[in-house]
Amino acid sequence: MNKFGGQESPPSAMDHKASAGLAQPLSQLSRGSVGRILAVQGGEGDVERGLLEMGFVEGACIEVLHYGLLGRDPVAVRINQNMTVALRRSEAKAVLIGPLLDQSAATLLTTH
Amino acid sequence: MTAGTLAAEGFRPARIALVGPPNSGKTTLFNTLTGGRQKTANYPGVTVERKSGLLKTPIGHTVEVLDLPGSYSLRARSPDEAITRDVVLGRQTQETLPDAVVCVTDATNLGQHLRLLLELQQLGRPLILVLNMMDIAQKRGCQISVDALSQQLGIPVVTTVAMRKSGVRDLLNQIDSLLNRTSTQSEATAIDWVEPSPEAIRAYHREVERLLQSAVVSEGTPERLTRQLDRVLLHPVAGPLILLALLFLMFQAVFSWAAAPMDWIDASVVGLQQWLSTHLQESLLKSLLIDGIIAGVGGVVIFLPQILILFLFILLLEDSGYMTRAAFLMDRLMSAVGLNGRAFIPLLSSFACAIPGIMATRTIAHPLDRLVTILIAPLMTCSARLPVYVLLIAAFVPATTVWGGIGLQGLVMFGLYATGIVGALVVAGVLRLTLLRGGRQPLLMELPSYKWPNATNVLLGLWDRARIFMRRIGTIILSLMVVLWFLSTFPAPPAGATEPAIYYSFAGMIGRTLEPLLEPIGFNWQIAIALVPGLAAREVAVAALGTVYALSGDEGAVSDALTTTLAHSWTLATALSLLAWYVFAPQCLATLAAVRRETNSWRWAAFMFTYLMILAYVAAFITYRVALALGGG
């Protein structure tokens, strides 16, 4: 089941690339994009653990909700439909997003 | 021996620590559990507040409840979270290991909050899991099997509705039964603990997934209102405009709403003075009482309404969840000068008072980010500057309206606030490019769901602020007023004196000594005198001016409103110069002490004092000269 079915956002706002299956960093996604986290990479310092502790973990569903005005920064991201987290694009680079598949497929992806 | 019997025999009460992620409703739960029986102290060495309170369980245990700072993980990232970690691990000095930990989680966000519980469970200490905000979860159709969760975890699990007394009954019962079977023998043994690795955190995530699959009966529908509100409030264009409008409304309210209570306080002070003046014999004591203490303290108490209104707004914004949105909207602008969006919250608090603002910077993990925020916090116009602003604006700015209904006086006030803000941003940018270059902290900040502010939380917060302010009046300000009265009364003028009495006093001497230094920025000796006690606390300067002018005139001048006196005896250029001075001048010993405590060095306190002093002098000089050139003499 598509967890994001019935959202108010118009379908045109959905990001094609995120749905098309190409993995890309969270920092590249546009507003309204949905996807599943494929990997959380080291990044600088303790960014990895910080991201993991805020719920950015492999397999979690995300949706890009809002941007700031200047430089479209920071970004507000909904994680698993129940928590919204704000982060800067520089940190969002560390989160790799893939298409929104069902759980088993996502697990398969991350184990390869 | 159990904690219960210990308590019954008059030993220390059993102690329970409330631990939970931010936005889990932990503080609301704490307030409901302990009611008004709370006290706030500081942990030694740091200014993290230690909030504790007493509660009586149904079967009569007295329990001390500790409200620990919110934290997503025991891996502390800020000084605040470090306290939580150290208390829970028994590492905190002067704090024994709690007898039990109550882990408070938001029932609507268990997927994120249960991870902290798993970390706590590793410690092997008595533990209770609270699923808070159960009413909201149920309203969204979310069903959780408490029994299944309790069985899987092997610890007591209770649901609470922290806003209602009846909503915490289960928790109280669980605390009772836990205390009945827990021994308190394990005193003061610190627990071994290592920071979880990224892999360990991922393992916790998987464990939470597994737990939820067996315990969550139905997930319910996600909340819609917050999404819809954020669409407007976080809109790239509308969002910042709304924030600006909110701040403008807040400052307008500070002035218009506070007018009536301020009049009442003023009337009572004047009434008291008149009553004493007719009923007391002419003496030095009478002068001390009326001109020194009552005039001085009264001149400061009058600002309590404004301080409370400002804090009311801040508490409402914080409790409703909007404050993090403000931080989101401000982050980019602030990161341009090397600050973190999180710095917005301490800086906004600094508008009420720099001290709680500086204390609030402990949520900023990165030391450099934090230091810059501390150093610019005093540039936010604190409420202690309001007395000076209000006095001078009332005396020199006409009460007309411009641009269709905006009060000119309010507009000037807004301008003064804006000057402080711009100054702060410039200083931050310069510091970040020179002395304090270096890395920054990631933003990573939860935007919690909006909720109606909780009345108890807001009222207790306000009460706390009022108490701190009144204590300040009772101690620092009262003693300064007595000292100032002494300085301005003795020695008595010589026979055949031609100048007012105060001219010959100690205060007059100090003022006249400083006068040449302050003459280039347009200050007369009366201002110079008022600045001396004003160095201890800004608002004292108004009371000091009152004393200086009341004592230097004849009987009639005492009852004359200070406003009128100033309007007659100062030029516009002098008034504007003093306003500019007050935007920057570091006239608050308590703030400098707080900076020393937070940065753990006098060096930074001295640095702050020096740079602010230079800014103040330069700003006042430019203002005075420009005003003179434009005919404001």
C-alpha cells in the first residue's frame, strides 16, 4: 500500500526522479518529493549519528514539505508520516533517497 | 529496605527522574505531577536549571521528581543533554543515582521516541515507560496494546494524559508498586556506559520497528492540521512576513496592554509617598524612605507588567510549537552571519532579559556557535532598557500617529529594537570572520505538531519570571537605591551654596569627574551620575535620574513628573544620544556574571564589556553630532 496515498499535494508536485528509481541525495529533492531512505552516509563529524537519532534511518519514508526563502534552505522533511525535522541542505547531502517502494523491496535494496 | 519505608522513617524521599525527548509533553507531566510544589535551582558549575518537585503517591510515598532536560538520546550533544545523561548514569556530582527513571514518550510518535527507552533499558535501572498524550493518539484512531508492549519490554507501561490530574493516576500507582519492590541500596554507583555507534543506533531502530509491529493495533491517521498550518506559516514568502507581524504585534502589546496596570502601580507608589510624607516627621529617614527607596523601587516595579506580557508571548509561542518554526525561518538569515537558527530562541528570550537568554544558549551544541550567541545576546533590547526608552520617548517624541494609525512613539521604539538586532547581526558576522572562525553545528531540529498552549505551563513559567524579577528588585536594586541615596545626599552642601544640594554630594563629584569624558556625546552631569548606578542594572538609571532631579530641584520638582522635567532640561540631541548609548552599553553586572559562568572565563565577559562600551560611545557620539547638525540642539 502506498502510505502517501490521498495526500493533499497535487500529483504534479511529486518528484519524478525520486519516483523513477534513481538514487539521489535528499538535498537535491524538490518540494513535494517522496521517497525512501537508501543510505545515511558519514558526512562531516557526527552528522551520521545526529541524522540517525532524528529518525533518518535506512528504510524510512520521507517527504519534502517546506523550504526556506533564501537558497531554498533549510528544508523541512516529514519522516514516516509522524515527525517533521528541519535540516540544512549541507547535512541533507548525507541522506541518499531512492524510490518509494514497499518495505521488502527497500530492504532488498539496502542489503545489496 | 525499600524506598517506601525509607521515606516513612524520615530519610530522604525516593527520587524519580523524568526523561524524555523534547516535545513529549514531559514538562506538562511534571507540572501536573508536582503542581505548585516545585523548585528551580542550578546544577553546580553550569547554569542548567535543576527542576524538581515533590509528589505524594496514593499510598503515601513522598517522591522527589526531577525534570531532566529533553533529549533524543543519551549521547548528549549539548550541555543541557549532558546533564540528563550524567544524572541518569549517576555521574553528576551532588546528585545520587535516581531510584527509578520514568521515560516519557509521545504516544503519537513512538517510532522515534522508543529508541531513547531502549537506550535507558540498557542501563538496567528500574524503569517505567509512559505513553503520553494518549488522548490525542486515540482521537487519531491509533491503538496501542499496552500489555503487549509491557510484556515485550519487561517493564511497566502506562498511558497518561498529562494535562489532566486524572490522566496520571496509572502512573502514580505504578510508581507506588515500583517503590514497594525497589531497594535503594545501589546508592551513588555510576553506571558503565559507552556511546552507541551508528550501527547500534540502527539496531535500536530495527528493535523499535519490531516492537511496534507487535504492539500497535492500528496506526491511525496522521495529523493534518499541522501540515495545513505549516503550509502558510512556513511558506517561503508568507512565513517570514507572518513572523515579522507577530513580533510587531508582540511589541505593540507590550506597550498598550501594560499601560493600565502601570498606571495603577504608579498611582499606588505616589499615594504611598504622599501618605508617608504627611505622616512622618521631617528627618533623614524620611528622605531615605521616600526619595531613596520608594521612588527607586517604585520606578522599577512599574515595569513588571511589560516584562510579564513579553514573557507571556514568548511562553505561548514556545508552548504552541511555533518557536521552532521561527528558528526554521530565521536559520538562513542567521547562518549568513555564522549563527544557527536555534540561536533565535535564546535571542528572543533576551528581549525580556539577557540572562535567561544566555542560559538558553546551552541548547546550542557547538561551542563557537554558542559563544557568538552569548556575546550578542545583550544587544537584544531587554526589558530593563524599556524604562529608559519609555521615559525618553515619552519626553521627546510626540504622541502622534503616522502612516494611517501607527503610533510614532511605538515606531521609534521599534527602531531602537531594530538597531539592536542589526547591530547584533553585524557583530556576529564580524566575530565569525575574525576571532571566532570555525565549524558550525548542523541544524537538525524537530518541528513538533502545533498544540494549544497549556495554561498551567504558561502560568508557572510566568510566575517563575515574576519571582526572579521581584527578587532582583528586593536585592540588587533595593541596595543600589540606598547606596545611591547616600551618595547623592552626603556630604551636605556648604553654607551659601549656589548650586542644588546634589551638586556637592559624592554622586555629584563622580558625575562631574565623568562629565568631560561624556561631554562629547552630549551627556550632562545629571546623566553621568545616573549612569554610575545604572552600570549595575540598566533600569536603575531611570530611578537614579528621578532621584537626581527630584533631589536637585525644590519641593515642587519632587512631585513634577520626570518626563516633563527632562523635556525641559535636555535637548533632543542629548536624548537621542542617550537612547543610542542604551542600545549598546553593557550596563548590567548580572549579565556579565552570567557570561562568565557560561563561558567559564572572565576573559569573555571582559571582552563583551569592552566591545559593547566602545560601540555605545561611538553610536552615541555619531547620533549626537548628527542630531546637532540637523538642528536638534
